Amino acid sequence: MLAAHGALSIVSQPFAVDGTSSPSIPASMTSCWFLKPRRRPFFSRISRIAILGSQSGGSSSRSVSQEEFVLEDSKAGNGDAREVRRSADWKEARTYKESGVIYDGKIEGFNSGGLLIRFYSLLGFLPFPLLSPSHFWKDSNKTVQEIAKNLVGSSIAVKVIQASEEEKRLIFSERDVDWSKYSEQVKVGDIFSGRVGSIEDYGAFVHLLFPDGFYHLTGLVHISEVSWDLVQDVRDFLSEGDLVKVKVIHIDRERSRITLSIKQLEDDPLLETLDKVIPPQGQLESDSLSASSPSNMEPLPGLESICQELLQEEGVTDVSFGRQALEKRVVSQDLELWLSNVPAKGNQFTLLARAGRQVQEVYLTTTLDQEGVKKAVQRVLGRVP
């Protein structure tokens, strides 16, 4: 940041606009440039920041190091007074950081990575990923540079998240302000309309739409919460800008993180009765590609070994196979065994075995109760590779 004739701290690589949670700014991403004082009275105010575009053969990632700062005349001051003022402003910045108090700063310019925010005699930096998502969906056709240009000259409520006088680094976040204002309105179990932001290999970030019509907070839909179907690439299911419904399944208030789910808005097919996968015998429906009777079906690979292990469990007297079918969608490539929610008949419980598109009933005769059956199945699955 520019502290009178002092040092200018910049981010040496651009930030991409996405829905990521508030990132820290590593030291490796900043470098310090010193402006040589001109032989003229001290100027205390920046009147213009010229954002230089790419020149012929130049890179589009040019930023602060190529910007020109033009200063207007003001009261002259000696070097000691300037240093005292800057030191006092750095102390004030640290106080804002430690207290979490919101600061209303003026946007004086921008570069390829974010906005330049005035903080008394200092100039701080607000990376684009730390802007509120509300800016980006007012007009989804605008680029981040167009959005930034429109914000110059306006005021913005931010929090100080880094303030290092030694490293000349003053970093702001608008997302932290949104969290303090809106996070208490979010509860586990709430269902939101949302818009998909950035997509990563591990999941998708979704911006949550609030009653005022703006997207204020962002949560993560982990790859395991995208669909009940097998998800190998999130991009096969979601695209940036998609409108989706999400359920809040976890809130980490200390780390300001929200975990979301799309698939939990649907019933878990592995916990349904097989009658929702295939119809009762003699009543085939289109959702079932095929159904087999116990006399002509082949058990799922590896299922017989699991059944033999189940028979070794105390209280288990018999294991037999029931109906089998092929589904249209793949839930899991690996063999999974679940306790069905169909009520037990006498001493007989129903298990569902699935792998790929195959699903099969397994009947377990036992003196164990439902909880005992769950533990027995877990022990067996832990023993069988």
C-alpha cells in the first residue's frame, strides 16, 4: 500500500473470481516496491490512479507495479511527521484486525487482483475472491474488471484481516463483513436457492440467495453431497452459474464455513425398500430394467464371502438371498451393504446389497435387534477386504 512517499505492497499474481472461502494471502504472493521521493513538497492525497492496460506484446496480468500515482499539492510535512503518522495508522489497522470492527473505506482504484482501499494514510488491498458474491450476480454478464471499474470512488464496508507494517501488507475482506451480518440467519437444515460459483475437483461453491434478493454467503457442496449417483467429476453434474436448491448440513462458525448438500434434498435410495427400486413380483415398471427371481439370479461378486462371515456372528442363524434387479443409475462401483428400512418380519431383517447398477435383497435371520444387526454388519465389512 502507498503510505505517503513510503512503500507500496502489491500482489504479484492475479486472483481469479470464484466462490472460494476467505483465503489467506501467503507472503510469497507479495513483493515490496519503494517509490523514490520527488524533489517537491510532501503530498498527502492520491488524486488519480491510472490503471494501465496491456501494451502491445504485454501481459494482461500487469498490475500495481505498472500503475502511475499522481499526487496533488497539500500541506508540506517533514519526514519524521510522516513516519509518525504512518506508524499510528498501522497501529490503528492492527486494532481493527484484532477487534473485528467494520471499516468503511473508499475504493481508490483496482488492479488485476483486487481493489485498492484507502485507510487513512495507507492504501490497502481487497482481493477479488474476498468481495461479497452479491457484486458478481447483479449483472452476470460483466467481467470482474468491469465490476471493479464501477466500484471505484464508492465506499465499501470491510474488515481488516491482515495488517503487517513490517511486510507492508494491509488486506481487507468484504466477505467477513457479510458473515458477521448474515451468518446468524443460517441454520442447519435450512434450504436455500443458490447459484453455483467456482467448481473444484473436491466440490462446488454455491452462493446463497437471501430474502433481500442478494447473494451474501457462500457454502461448499462436497463431491460426496452432489448426487446419490456416482460422481467422478463434479463438472458432469454442475456448471458455473447454475441455479440449484441446497440444504445446510453443517456450519463451522469459528472458521466461517458452511457445508451444503444437494443430494440430501432427495431420499437416500440405499435406505429405501427394494419395492421402490423394483416393483413387487409380476408388476414390472419402466424404472426397473430387469428383475430376477431367486432361482435364476447370480449373487453380486464378493457378497457370498460377506454372507459366510455374517453366519459367524453370534446371534445370526441364517442368511439367504432375495430379489435382484438392475437400476438405471450407478450409486456405487464398490459393493455396499445397507440395512433396509423395511420392518423386520419376526427374526428376519432385510439388507440391501449394491454394486454398480445391481441391487439385491439379503435376508438375515437373527436373534439380534436392529442395532445389533448394524454392528454385526459393520464388523463383517471391516474383516472382509
